[in-house]
Amino acid sequence: MGIADDHRTYSIRQLCREFGATARALRFYEDKGLLTPARKGQTRVYGARDRARLKLILRGRRIGFSLQEIQDMLDLYDRKDGNAQQMAIALRRHRAQIEALKAQREDLDAAIQTAEEACAAMEERLTNIRPDLLPGADEYASLLKSRLNHDEDHPAFQRPPFRARA
């Protein structure tokens, strides 16, 4: 961030628009002590530090960190060691979170496969015993009915006039 950006201020609306967050979320983060905007009357004025912290908060939430974990990592930022301590702790937590997310993905993939197999078995069984109960059967029946009704107007489907036998 350049020196000019260090003194820039942002309204709650500007940060919400930039990050796709809600004002309610920003106020919540403020209540939790994650953000500390200045005040001009009733108006919140966010600085470059708050903007940077919001970016990290949202990234942390997307990764799956709790607000407490995010707070713990953000609190280490004030150290004068070039943020080495913060980065070392954040690195360990990120690596652990990657492993947890990979395990969740494996669980989700297995759950999806199980659900797909169950759907296929039920669809096959319903096809044999009650195809009218399959998803989309009503729409298909309506389509067929409308086409059949429409085709009745076609000359090939019209009956010849009744002729009395002599």
C-alpha cells in the first residue's frame, strides 16, 4: 500500500461495495473488535488499516477460520518483528486448514457419490414400477398431451366422415 493510500479514508458504503460485504457485517466486526473505525458524529470513517484488516477477515472467513482465530492472527500484526511471528503462526494455521478442507472435500465427494447412486437406483426402480412418479413426469405428460391434442388437428389423425351403409 502506498503512502497516499495510508491516509485515505473509506465510508462503510465504499467498503461494502468494494468487498461485497454488508454494513451489518462491518458493524458486527466492529462490535467484535476486529475493526476500529473513527467516528465523525454518527458516521464511521474507516482507514487503510481497517480496509486491510477487512480484507484479511473476509479471506479468513472464506477459508473457514473462526472469528477468534482471525482475531488471534490479526492481533499479532502489531509486533515489530516484520510480522515474522504473525506469518509463522498464520502459515501453520493455513496449512492445518488446508488439510481440514481437503478432508471435508473428500467427505463431500463421497456423500455426493452415495446420493447419486441412491438417485440412480430409485429412478431405475420407479421407471419399472411407476414412471409417472419420476421427477419431470408431469411436465413430460403435459407435453405429450399437448402434442397429441395438436396432432388431432392434423389431417392424418382426422376420421373420415360417417357413411351409412346401404
